[in-house]
Amino acid sequence: MIGPIPFPFVLEALAIGYLLGSIPFGLVFAFASGAGDVRKIGSGNIGATNVLRTGKKWAAAATLLCDGLKGAIAVLFVRAYLPPGCEIFAALAAVLGHIYPIWLKFKGGKGVATFIGVTTALYWPVGLLVAGSWLLAALIWRISSLSALIASKPN
């Protein structure tokens, strides 16, 4: 059983998660690929699906990978250095940081890849199931947001 977590550790976990989660990889890779500002394309968000609309597949793949990794790294870092139980706060903050990054006036992505990353880091069997169900739904319906809703549904 995990005892009460001292509040300063909760704040530290939230800060680490948010700061890592708010790194706008979609924006970075879109600019690096020469596609310009991804916020002015398609849905206007910074996620991998919108980066794919630029036609730069490598940039979309890099965004997907890095968005997932930033969530996983937030969880694993906090798990390694803070008291047990703090990693859930880092996970929540990483996803919120992706969706509402302070650097981009709180307009980010949908948080799908980051959610898969934190879920995998928290408990990898569930993370694999979430990723697999997202991928299957995406292959069937070809709509990322629908796939995310299906993958994140608890039952």
C-alpha cells in the first residue's frame, strides 16, 4: 500500500510531467521538414495526425514517436526519483501539457500518442492493448480521433 504522498513531491511530479508533455514536437518536426507552421494546416493542432497532413511522413512518424516518448519518460523519470505514486501525477500532467502547452497559448494536440506513452510506462500490458486497439481502429475507420476514443474507453 502506498501511503500519503507529501504535497511538494506531487507538485514536482506535476511540473516535470507538464514540462516534458508540453514540448511541441509536431511543431518542431514540421518546421524541420520544411512544411512550415503545422498550426496553419488541417485541424491546426500539433499532433502527429496533423503533421501527416503536411505530406512529410518522416515528420509525422517522428512526432508520433517523440510525443509517446515524452509521456513515457515523464512517468519513468518520476518513478525513479520521486516517492511511489507520484508517477500518476506526472502521467496526467504530461498529457495535459501536450493538450495545453503554455508555449503555444494552451493550444496543442489531442494527446493520443502521449496518452499511449504514459499508459505503456505505467503498466506496459495495458499500454500495448491501448496502442493495439488504436492501431486496429485506425486501420478500419481511418479516423485518428475515433480510434483514440475507442482505445481509451475503459471497458
